[in-house]
Amino acid sequence: MFRPRPATAGPQQPEAGPSTQQVVSKDAALHNDQADPALGAVVAPPGASAPEGSFVSRMMADNPYFSAGAGLMGIGVVLASLRRSIRLGATFAQRRLLVTLEIPSKDRSYPWFLDWMAVNAPQPNPAEGRTSLRSLLKGKSPMALPSHELAVETNFKQHENGSTEAVFNLVPGPGTHYFRYAGAWFQVKRERDAKLMDLHSGTPWETLTLTTLASSRHLLASLLSEARNLAENHIEGKTLVYTAWGMEWRPFGKPRRRRQMGSVVLADGVSERVEADIKGFLGRGKWYAERGIPYRRGYLLHGPPGSGKTSFIQALAGSVSYNICLLNLAERGLTDDKLNHLLGLVPERSFILLEDVDSAFSRRVQTTEDGFKSSVTFSGLLNALDGVASSEERIIFMTTNHLDRLDPALIRPGRVDVHELLDDAHGEQAQRLFTKFYGSSESGEERVWREGEEVLEREEIERLGSQVKEIVDEARSRGQTISMATLQGLFIRSSARDGVSGITRLCQGN
């Protein structure tokens, strides 16, 4: 009989062979750090890293918070903090190491600096036809790098013969420019804001920004001073005429050649008295302050039209190297407050000229739209001249053709200190003007004559001049006068002999 085989304890061992080999997948190896050796898995020894993937990659794969987006947000926070730190560090370094100067277009130094950059621009090497690299590296000139953004300023230059020539000045345009000055590098940014416009000139608002090392900060004042000196050299020996543009003074036209005192022929002693009074007033500021007197002076030149009032003021300005600020009291939009503001901001070394003050308040016509054509009141003018808010260190000239029309309050002492009559031509005046036109030069230099003009000897000029004197004095005795402007126009278009006969006809016509 057969008896059954007893059951063996423990698991049955599979038969050896290829069919019994168990293959462990790669995912099982990653999720089971200690797998059954019988299944063929490799057990990593204690302390050893996983054969595939790092701790960060396993954390990114297994961490549910990172998978939900918290990890990406943390990385973004870290990067944003790093970027902000870099920006703050750069700003701190810029504040500590760099210095910036801003020059707005309304500042007076704005055109000075542009002209300075245009004058000191690097000149190309004639041999190479371009700027020499060696000169750029050595910085031989103030400007070391040529500008590629340029703007043009067109001016007209008038020659002695009356012809004009167009002069094109290339100045740095909007953009970034670099130059070297006194061994230090500067960056210049010219920025233009098209949204902001100057209502008076129609030009957009511009700003110049200079940047350099903080160690070169002291060069900024020297640079601006050099630009100002360059601008003053261009107008040296000339007179600037300013007019009111809104709430500020601006140059009107090109600088004019200074007029010599001898070019204006007045009655004997008039020009000498006024010139001596002005030169005596200048430089006495301390004397006025010690006595509590406002340091200002007023002059009134009155007389018939064509007597040379405005020309005499131009000659006085050239004599003491002053400019002229021309103010029209009848200008539309001029108010009492604006008048006070303008008189308080007069450019230094300038005369204030109020022409035809007698007609400033006679043309106040009421309109239905904008009120009076002139908004300056008489009391406002008086307060501007010597009121509490009036400025000091000021010289005012007034002109009028009708002295009797002026209010006594306007021309009292303190407001007008000197009264001078510039009358029609006297015989002695006419004789000096005749000699000035047809005689030899007082400096001994050879004079310029008109084409075909007869040049007379000195004795003949003196004889004809005496005839002119007699003709004019005789006409004045009969109540017939002739203005200096009329005589000047006659001498401009006539020869010496024709001028004498022309004066006779003019006096007979009066």
C-alpha cells in the first residue's frame, strides 16, 4: 500500500530554471529601499545614496506641497529678493560713487553748455578724415568721444558790407554723449519731453543730465564757468536787448554791436552830464546803504520825435557795458503783478527802458471780451517804481515826446532823478553831424566812402559846416526847426555840397 507523502514545512521552493526568475521593475526598486533578496532586488547598503536621482529631485517628485505650487512660489520669492537686493546695491553704489547734475532748458546755463559741447567737439584728423584713435585714448581735447546724435542751430552773420552769411552750428542732439574734461569722464543725457511745451517759444521741454564720479564733483562748477565765459566771449563788445516773454526776460534777436557815444550828436553838454551821472551812480551801493537810500536811479529823456532819445540810451549802455531790457507798458496781458515780477527779475547789468510812457495809459480801450487792452494801472506802475515790493540796484530810463502829458507823481524825485531835454537840431549840433559824415576820421584811420563820392579837404569841410550852422540857427530864430533824424537821413543820401543845399530847402519848407 502506498502511504501519502508527508507535507513539508515552509514554502515550497520553485524549480530552478528561467521561468522561475523574478524581474523586479525599476519603480519597485525606487519605492522599496529594502527589497526581498529572493526577488532579485539589490539592497543598498546603509548610508549609501540611491543609484538614480538626488535628494532634491526625490523631494520635488514626492513632496505634495511642491507639486501643488508652493515650491515654485518659494523659488520666485527667492529670485525676486535677489533681484531687489542687486537693484538696491546698485542704487547705493551709484549714490555713493556717482554725482548727477540736472540742467533744465529754462535755465540760462542750458544754451551755454550746448554751445560749449559744440565748440569742444573732437575735430577729425585731416590725414585720416576722421577722429584719431590715439587722440581719443589720450584725451587731448575736452571732448574725447564724437557724438552721433546731433542737432543743428542756424544763425546769420552780418558782414561789414551788409551781406549776411548762414552759419550752421552742430550741437549735441537728444541722446547720450560722453566727453572727458580735466581728466574725468562725463556722461551727458539730453532728454526731450514732447508732452510738455513752452507756450511762448513752442519748443518741447528738455533736460540735460550730467553724470560723473563723486570724486570729480568739483569739476562741475568749473565746467559751467567755462561754458559761461565762452558765451560771454561771443557777445563781448555787443549789447543784448531783452524783452518780456511771459514771466521772464529773454534775448530779442542777435547781440548788437555797441554804439559809440560819439555816434549820437546831442546839444553841447547833454551827453556828458548824463554819462557822468550814471558812472557816478555805479559802484556807490555801499554809500546808498549806509544812508538808508534805495539804490536805484531814474532818468527821463523828453523831446520831439527824432531827437535821438533811444539812440542815446543805446550809446550809454555801450559806454558802461550794460544791456537793455525793453518793456512795453501797453502790452496786452501785462498786469500790475507781472510788472512787479519782471522788474524784480531784471538781468544783471541792464537798463530798463520804458518808451513813450505818456501813451501807456491813454489807449485804455474797454472791450467786451478781454477787458482793457492794457491791464497795468497807474498806481501799479508807481508802486513798481518805488513801492515796498520794488527792487533795488536798478536803472530805469523813460522816454516821452510830450512832457506836459505826464502826471507829476510819475516824474517826481525818487522815481525820476534826472530830466534831460533832447531837442531839435541846433546850429552847433548840425555842424558836428555834418563834419562827422563828411570829414576825416577822428582816430586817423582811413574812412570808407561811397562809390563816386567826392572827398573834400578839411578846410572845405569846415567852411561848409559853418554854413550849415548859420542856416540852422537862422531857421530856429524864425521858429523853424529840423530834427536830427531828418538831418541824418539827408546826409546819408547826399554828398557834402548837396547836403548844404538840402538843409536850405528843408528849412524853407518848414
